Amino acid sequence: AEPSQPASSPDGSAPTGQANESTAAAAAVAPEVTYSHSWSERTSLPMNTGAVPECLAVAMLPGTQIPVIASGSVNFQLSLYLFYREMLIRVASLEGHSDWVRCVDFCRDGDRLLLASGSKDNYVRIWTLQEVLGASEESVPSASSRDAASEADAVSVRTHRIKVGGRIFSAEIESVLSGHQDWVSTVRWYQAAGQGPSTGSGPFLLTSSSDRSAQVWCQEIEDDQDRGEAEQAAAPSGVAVGKSEVASATSALSLAAREAKRRAGLWVSKLCVGELGGSARRGGLMGAVFAMHTRTLIAHAHNGALHCWEAQPRDGGDPEGKTTASVGLADLDHTAWVPRSIASGHTAAVKDLAWHPSGAFVVTVSLDQSARLFACVEKSSSRWLELARPQVHGYDLVCCAFCSSTNQRQFYVSGGAEKVLRAFQPPDAFWNSLSQMAPSNTWVQDHLDHKFQPGDNVHAVAAQVPALGLSNKPVYVGASPAAVGEGATDELKDAKDALTPSFLIEETSSDLAARMLVVGPPSELVLQSDTLWPEAHKLYGHGNELKCVCISHDGRYIASAASAARAEDANILLWDAHNFHLLGSVAVHRLTVTRLCFSHDDRFLLSVSRDRQLGVLVRCSDASASATTPEDEDAAAASTNGSDTSPYRLLLKSKVHDRVVWDCAFSSDDGLVATGSRDQRLRLWSFDADAASKLASLESPTALQRKSCVVLKSSAVAGFKSGVTALSWHDRSALEQLLAVGLESGELLVLRVLRAAQTTTAARPAISLHCRVAPHLCPDDSVLRLSWRPDPRASIEVSDKTSDTTTTTNTATITLAVASADHSTRIYSIDC
């Protein structure tokens, strides 16, 4: 909005920072305001290199339509500009801050403007800008005298006079607020609903800081004297009166007197939320706002996290009978601010994800150096929340995998730029909290009995990270694993040995278990501090950054690969998932292995690489027909590999694409293999397990024997407009399967693959489009990982009301989890 005619002084002079003539003219009538839907530059003002603006705020001078702009700069000064006659004119420089001014905000308070400024010097300063009535030219000190008056003053108390349109305005310091211990990042004015100068109530100032706290400030009114006068007016005879009579008498007092008393009051902090003096490694608050009629406070942190506090009546209710609508800024004395859960997620590319074997939750890892756990609180609801943050690391995380055997202890492994795989176990506090947060979620309840719980004295209740540490150390209530003696069972001793002794922290306080129990959706502060998982083991062996990891379906083996620019670094390492010992390595590729995938019977292991090849590894026990037990399999592996006890060996490798191969996946019956590449092609391969076993049984197969044993045969090729980056199979029926495809452009498709028995050509499966995710629901960047929810019970009941009679049809829906480079984890429900 612009005034149709700019305000001007009678003599046509421009506004200035020093008064030349004093007038007491009445406020001019506001000119007609016009609006424009097009934007164009009106004027500009070159800034010096040492006065780069960090923040701006704009308001109208009291009683005028002249915009005043406040600019905080890196030269520690707060400058005031007037937009007058199509020009920006600097009229004052408010000094006092000793570091960069990072935030400013205006607020109208009756006949004056309040200006708040926050700085990296940890202070908030409040300035007043108002018209001076009855001032004379002699009363305005010269600029030189003002500059010399307080050259060495720590707090500038000088008054700046601004003359514009024959009127004089003053700008001076009102108060200095000292309550934060780090940089001030936000200053923002608010007025409580139903309150204002007409009610004798002033504005509130919201500030946030890098010390991880947010505070609300207001001017404190000493109304004890007013209350005494009101009591005498209501009951002059000394008879006791109620609160309503006193309130009625108080309202009869002079509003002007209360307003003057309020303005003379001290600025005090009435509310402080967050972690005052919290850990700097978690990132300070970078901004804060009020929402929901000032009953909800939302802040965002340096690490990208959102924080939320909701106003609730203190102690379950206000003794004065106030309603929920009156809580918040309207009544800070009787309001409790409770942390609440809010939208959360990764702040960098999500590189991998893994479902729990039960499908109860999914764990994701990201380049933001954290692992996060998401779950659906209610089965009938589509509300997915972050319920835990098992790992907060100092290195980028790029891969993870869950142990898929429900009869073994539960753990997941993750790896990244650290070159080390780490295994984590869910603590008791997590399972107890999960059961409290999802009481009707059968996905969770059906699996609670399978959690690893060898004994109360050995299973950690929670985890903590020591200062300057990267390992999540388990915390115990009662006896620690060190207390396990000679009379303990073998299971307890094995569990004790699985935990590195240097990671143990003994905790004897029984209050810890209650503190770690989260009964509702956790807030950001809880996620950062109380939802870590204890680390079970470290797996050393790789010399470069980890790129991919997977665990066999029977929970016996872990396969991993690292970044490689030469063949000796591209080996695939195999680990024992029971004791985390390195079993051996297999040389397959010449460059980085991008994906590993076990067959569902764990007889084969697929690998794809940047060298454009697909490798097939076979379990060593398949080379010996007499190997029928795990012990026989280990013996066969030792006899086949000599000193290298790797349970798998290379069977064959073949070039399958013209560009880097990003993903590979076995179908549910292991009869088909899908590969996706940057060459924008999806290829399906028929996999003959019998031919692979026959080839594996030959010690030194000849070229003719290899040609007769066709293990992989190209079955179908599908082209796309961008590279294929992620694949995942879902078994729909015996002869029909669904294949989810993620593209480098972010597009998501689900293909329907019919086996040869249902097609006209007996040799090749038929591919058709089952569904395509709408573009506005797709990620905005590359799809990096796809995974179907493993439990087949994902079904809902819907009512078919196409006729007069309502019929209920069971429509199976399947859940797909998607990790993307756009920092998002997306959960889709797809009709099967």
C-alpha cells in the first residue's frame, strides 16, 4: 500500500535527524491508499561493505503514512530510514549493541512505536519512537554534541530527534534485556487476544536464542496499590469481598493511570521454554512464532528440527475458573507450556531404510548423521510419527539393515562415512513406550513377545552418549552385565559377551526407567535425549566409506561393501550375525558395489556395481550335498576356501547394463531378478536356481559346462525417461507380482508382472502398469530406496455404497516406504 501523495513539510524540506523548527500541528488526515498487484523497484540505497544489513523491519511513523525502516547491520548499528519523496533517507543510527544485529521488529503501542533488536552480543534492546509535543529547536542537541556525550557509554541513553513534515519524533532506548546466554536469533511482538492498550495491557515480546531457549517478555505492572484502592472502594466498612467485586472496582480506576504505570514498569521474562544452556551440539533455536491464537509456540533449530509447546491450564485447571481459551499469553501466570510432538524428519538426503521384521516400524538413515524410527500409532490411522532416534552420529549414515529372524535378538546395523558398521539393539524403554503409544496397534502388540529379553539384569533399559563420544552406551537399572556370575545361564553369559565392556554404564536409580518411558508421541527434546538405542558391537574391516549392507533372511549372515576405486577395495565382506565376527571376503567387482541382496532361501547373494556388472554369489554349502546342518555348512565353507571361511563364493558375474547399476532385487519366489541402471532401463532376468546349484557343484567348470548351465536369462526390458535408482518386489499371488520402481527424477511407479504361465509367450513374463503415483505426491528428487512393508496383514475394510444396500468389501492395501534425496521419508498405501 502506498499513499497517493507523500506527506511533506510546509516549507518542502526533507526529514532530518536534527530538528530545525518545532511545531504542534495536528495529525494529518490519512491519504487515500491504492493497491497494485505488480511489483517494481521504487528506490534503492547503496550500502557500504562494512554495513551489510542482516535484518529489516518496517512500520508507519505514529500519526503519519510515512514508512520508517529499521535495518540491523554487521557494523553493530541499528539504522532508521524514512521512505520520503521516493527516496530512502537515513535519519538516525541507534548505537548500543556490541556485535552484529541479527533481528528487529516493530510494534504499535498506543501513540508510540516499540522497536526490538536482537544481537550476537546476547542482548535484546527495546527502543521507543514517538512524537515529541512542545519541543523547540533549542531543545534538540546537535549531532556532534550527541556523539560526544556518550562516546564511552556501554548503554547509549541519548535521544535521537527526527524532524519530518514540521513534526518532531524522538527515538531512544527503553530497556536492555539480559536473559539469553548465546546469540539472539528472533525478536517478535505479540498482543494477547482481547487485550491491548485499551485494557491497560501492553504487548509481549517473544525472543529465541542459540542457547536453545525461547522467552516471553512483558512490562510488569505493580498493581498491589490499585488492588488495595479497589478493595476499599468495594467494601469501605472492611467487609471481606470476593474477586468479582474487586475486579469490578479495579476496572473503574483511571485507565490512563494504569497505562502510565505499565509503561513505567520493568521488562521481565514471564516465560522460558526449551533447554536454557543446552548442549550446543544439538543446535540452537533459529526462530520462533506463536500460533493458534498465541496458545501454541513453535520454534525451529539450527539442525532443522521443529519444537512445539502447547498452553494448558496449570495443574489441570485454573482455580479462578478460566477456560482453555484464556490460556496462553492471555494468562501466563496460570498457564503451563507442555512440549508436544510436531512434524519431524531428516534434514539431508535419506540414503536407506529398513523395516522391522514385524512391519511395526521402519528405520531410516540419512546424511544428516542420524537414524530415525517411524511408526503408525494407530492401525486404522494414516498418522505416522517419529517415535525414536536410535542413533545420532558424527558421520554421514548411508546404509542400514534389520535382522530378519524373529527368533534371534533384535538389532539393526548401519554404516557410513566412518568405515565401521555398528549394531544397535532396542532397549526395554523403547518396547515399553511403543506398547504405551500404540495400545490398539496389533502390528506392535503381536510382536512384543519376540523382543530379545534374556534377563532383567542384562538387558539395557536405555542408552546415553558421553561427551565427545560417538558410541551409545547402555544404561542399566539394578545389576549390570558385569554382575553376571558363575551361576548365570549360558544365554546370559553370551549376552554379556556380546556387549563391549567399555560401553557399560551402571545405573542404580529406579527413577530412570520411569523417566525413559514415553507414554505419548515424543517431543523433539525427548527424541534428542531419551530415545537412543544401545550399541551392541562395532564391525571393523572396511578401509573406505560404507555403501551398502544387508542381512540374510535367516539372520545368520551380514554382507557389506564399501566405496572403491580399485578392485582390492571392492570386496564384499561377510560377517557372522551371532557374534559379529568377520568370516571372510569375496572379490567380485572392480568398482563400488551399490547394492547387495540375499535370495529368500539365502542360497544366493546378488551384487551390482558401478562397473555395470551383476554378480551372483552362492552359499558354499550348496557345493557339498552332504551339508545339512549349520555346522556342516561352516565346515564346507572352511574346506572350500581354505583359511578364508567366507560362507559365500562367486558363482558368476555378467555385464547387464551400459551405465552404473543402482539396484537389484529378487522376486518373492527367487525366480526373477530385477536390475535398474542409470541407462534408464529396467531389466528382468529369469533366475534358474537348479542350474546355479549344478554349476556350483562343479569344481572347475569348462566353458561348455557354463554355457549349458544358464543361470540368468534376459526376460524383459522396460525403458524410462530417467535412470532407475530403486526397486522392490511384492508377492501379489502365485503367478502375479508387483514391482515398485523409483526413478532418478523422483517418479514412482508400480508395475504388474505376470509369470510365463499366464502369458501367450511361454518364455517371457508380461509387464504392465499397475499404478503411477501422482506427481504432486512424488519426491522432488531422486528415489534412493524402496521397501514394501514385510507383514502381509496390511488390509482395511471399506464400505461399498454404490447401491442402496451397504456392503463391506475387504480391500487389501500394501504399504510402501520410500527414501529420497529430497530429505523425505514417504509412506504410501497402495491398493493391491
